[in-house]
Amino acid sequence: MDEKHLSARLACVASLVPAGARVADIGSDHAYLPAALVLDGKIDFGPFLLENKGPIFKKKWQEYLQREAHVIDQMQKAQQPPVKKINEINEFLSQVKEAIADDNR
């Protein structure tokens, strides 16, 4: 079993996930489910909360960080920027960056 070949149990769960959903895999099956969902294009990313975050985790979160940075940039350029929302996003992005950095230590 891997992210390209799910067990019957995980394939059943994957079939229940709607396109565009947010999925968190909390320490189950080496993140095969969210990785498979990302590869199938059902989700954009998945916060795979594992001890050893692999390359899929890092790549998808780095792509997410880039997209969010673009969103924040556009919000800040607005005539009346939504400061509270920008601060919320920045706080979340800081947490993601910290999680990625912790894995590199």
C-alpha cells in the first residue's frame, strides 16, 4: 500500500471526500489518504501531521504558502484592506512555516 495504491478501507474513505475538501490526516497510515487525494486532484493540500514529514508534505505546504502570500498581497493592495483577516492568515502561515522549519532541524 502507498499513496497510489490505497487499501480497500482507505479507498472507501477517499470516495467519501468531496472535491475541494480540507482534510487532516492525524497520524494514520503514513499520510497515504491525503497524499492520494492530492495526487487525484480531489484536494489541493493536506496537513499531514506525522513525526517525519516527507517531500509531499513539504511541497504541498510550500505551494500553499505561496498561494496565501499572493492572496495577502492582493488584500493589502485593496482600498480598504481587511486587516483582521490578513492578521489571521499571517498567524496561520507562521505556524505552517514553523512546522516545516521544525522538520528541517
